[in-house]
Amino acid sequence: MSKIPEQELLNPAQISQTLGITPNNIKRLTGEGYLEVQKQVNFKNGVMQLFTRTQAHGLIPAMPRIKQAWERYDNYHQGGNRMAKARTYRHQSYRNKVNRKEQFLNSINELSQDRQAILIAAYYLYYLNHYAKAGSSYLYDLKETVLHTLVKNYYHRDKCFKISFIEGTNKIALCPECRAKANNQHLSYLEYLDKTGGCLKCTREYKYYSLYEFTIGCQDYRFCFHTPYATAKKWFNKHTMPPRKECPEREGAYAFGRAIYDSEAMAVELIEVIDELQKFLAVFEIEPLINTY
Ligand SMILES: [Zn+2]
């Protein structure tokens, strides 16, 4: 295969924008043979697939037909009424999202530049987290970069940005001997671990289930993000170690006291999310991780 120039390759955010679909529907297109993965880029937290611009653009005229076929398939398999309701709901949710974004940007208008920047970053980080959780784990690399940048530039400087450390247990993997014992006693590995705690030969990953909790609370908005202990421990020294807290709060975004709905969460396009977060990073001279042009 001849080498394809980089500007001829599109990432999932660019494909979603070009074809008017969600990142999850890209999987549908590849599964049905309309789109081929040309290249895989390894991120720390997952793999990002790339596709050719030519193939994506060639699909544009076929998309209305493909979307209709998906609709028929979903109606058949999941019930027409339910799907019609879901579509009406999606449309409403799209309009809500546009309104809410406007509302959000207006409500923070009066704040200092710094506060606006941190809140906008938190707002888009919340969406990014949703996309990452929905199956695009490579996006966690961008989440980590944004959180690390917030730590470096805002922690201990702005009181709306708080961090806590939540201590969790170690991860234990049973050694072959303990696995054999568990099998003999007809116990699952988890049951055996609960009963015995394993032996000294079992491997332990120290504080594996510990995490850092980042909260950004300002005006009527509150955002909460988590990062594993192993990822973020190197961001702090003994003078900046975040205080301990007993148990984590739910990760998410809260406006006026209520959690933002999933429909709201999926409504902001991935390309906009990446672009806005990378604009935030650019202020601190951090190069973009993912192309958005
Ligand atoms: Zn053991």
C-alpha cells in the first residue's frame, strides 16, 4: 500500500462532522463495509482510527440512503413507536443543547477571563469524558492533558478549582497456586480473594483503585472529574498533595443543582469539543493532540 499523506486522513471527529453522524455510527459504517480503517494511531489510552478523506467524501451522497436503511432496521428490531419517540426526543434535545450552551456562555460572561476559561474548559471536558466513556478511550489522553494543565495553572490559585485524593484498595491478581486452590474449592477467583485475601505470591498493584477527584464549582455550575491515582500522582509534590477525602462524588456536570442529562451530553459535536479544549491548551503553548481542521 502506498503511503497516504497525513492531510488526506480524517480522524473520527472529522468523519462525524463530514457525514453528520456520531462516533458510534462510524463503527456501523465500517461494520457494513462502507468505510475502511486506513491507519491506527496509538494513544496512551487507546487507538484512534483514521480514514481517507476521498472515501469519506465519496460517501456523502449515499448517507441519506444509509441513514434511512439504519432507521428501517432499528424500527424493525426495536419497534417503530419507540424509535419515532427517540427521534423526536433527539431533535428536542438538540434544540435544548443549543439553548443551554447559549445560556451557559451568557451566564459566565461577567466573570473574569480566567474564570471563564476554566469554566469553558470544564464544560467541554465534561462532553469529552462522555465521548471517551461511550467507546472512544483514546480521548482520555486529551482529558489527562487538560486536567494536568488545570493543575499546573489553577491549583492553589483559584478557589473554584479543588482536588481531593480518594484512597482505594490495591488490585490483587491471584497467583497460579491460589487459582488452583480456588478451583478446588469451587470458588470464583473473586470469592476466593474475598475469603482469603490471596497469599504473598499473588501480585498487588498498590492503590490501584485510588483516584484523584477534580471539582470546578462556580456560579450555578459544578463539574466533577476523576483520574486514576497512577496517572495523576506525578502531577503533585509533597507540598501540593491534595487533601484526602472519604468517598468520591459522582463524576459529571451539574447545572443549577441537577445533573446534566445523557441526551444533553451527547449533543455537542466531538469536533467542537476537541477544538475548544485544544484552544484552551494553546494558551499554555500545548500542541494539539488531534487534528480538527
Ligand atoms: Zn497466591
